[in-house]
Amino acid sequence: MFYTILLLLFIGINLIKIIIKYLDDILSISSLFLLHIMGFKVNIDSLENVPKKSIIVMPHTSIYDGVFSTMVYHAFFRKEHNIYFIMKDEFGIPAKTICENFFPYTRIIPINNNALHSQNVVKQVVEELKDNDNYILCIAPEGTRKLTSRIKSGFYYISKELDVPVVFFGINFSDKTIEFSPPRKMGNSFEVEKDWFGQMCKKYVALYPENCFYTTDYYTQSSSTIDENNNSTFEYQNELYQHNSDSESISNSSKTDSYNSNISDLSN
């Protein structure tokens, strides 16, 4: 019995070592598999829009935005880029320790709470990245999953300081497509770049569009026609898709069914 326990312990320890050693490869394969079984398609051509050094911005209406960005990173960019996330100290410090030991390609930049609303955030991030040759910095300019009209300017000033382009990461939860915009060099006006971010948000149907400042008006307008089955979200989706789609024509019924199915898959 004693030797059996020792043998099982030996096997368990070595199995853990093997898993840790090949964890990134496991994550890469599993990410591709999960994207496939959930029906999401990545625009492969748009992957070329992500330079070796880039800032990725996206709307943040649900936790799934971060989940999908991480899956896409592990599936397509892990071998060529490190990925960076900015987190508050209370989350960032333990997350950084975990990533350093188990996920070497994923880097965390912990930000002191006292510096969250100052230029110190920009300075800290710039200091962390200025000597790196290949990285993706993921930023959600809204800074929250709740509805807010305040778009933080950090992505703009970090981009200017590092002379690194910004790429929009678009997830369309209606037709389950994912793509990257062409890289954009930040101009001399944050207001102009904030408008660009807003226009990009309108091109894609978020999981919870009512939580995005740039699409909530469409959702609110559609909410006035709520029926007994509470289909306002699907009606909103049709209206928004028609409003912003320049190159595709998809019938209202197919879009509604796609969005209905997707909400059921991800919200349950």
C-alpha cells in the first residue's frame, strides 16, 4: 500500500510537470477547438493587421470579451507575441505571479489604485513596454462592463508615447465572426480617436449592446417595441446590423436566429 501511494504520487508529480511544460501548447489547441465548437470564425486575413508591437482595443460589455481575446491570442499569436493586460493591484499582483509561473507569454502590469486616474498609469505601462520588441497590449477603453459614457484616454497616450499603432478587435456575436481592423496610427486629437473607437464599436454586435455607450441608443430605441416574449434584444440586433453593414445583406430572420442561439449558448 505504501509503495502504491509513492508510485501514484510520483506519477502525479510528473504528470503535473508535463502539463505545465506543455500548458501553452494545450491552451493553443484547446482555444482553436473551443472557437470551432462554438461556431466562431476568425477572419484569417485580418490577423496580418496585427503588427509585432500593437495595442488592441475592444468594447467591454461582458466577461466573454476577455475570454475570446485570450482564446484568439493563444490560438494565433502566442508564438510571436507576448500579451499584456493592465490590472488593479489587488488583482494584478496575484495574477502576475500565476502567469510568471504557468503562462510565460501572458504578462500582467499591476497598477496602483492611487495611480488609476493619473498619468502615472501611462508612464508605468510605457516603462514596462518600451524595450520590448514584440507584444500585444490589450485595453478596454471603457474600463468597465457597465454602461459608461467616459472613454479613458490611456490607449491613446500609450500609443503616442510608444509610437505603436492601435488595432480594433471586433467580435460580432450575431454572426459569430471575429476580426482585426487595419492598424491605426493615433493622430493629434484624442477626440478624433475616441470617435473612431465609437464608430468601430458600432460595426459589431456586442453580447450585451445595451452596456456599450456607442450602441445603447439603438438598443434603447428598440426597447420601445418590446413584445410579450421580450425580443427587444433581437430586434435591436437586426436594426443595428442593417444600420452598419455596408457589404453584407443578411435576412432579419437568420440574424435573429443566430443571435438568439448565441445568447442561449453563452448566457446560460
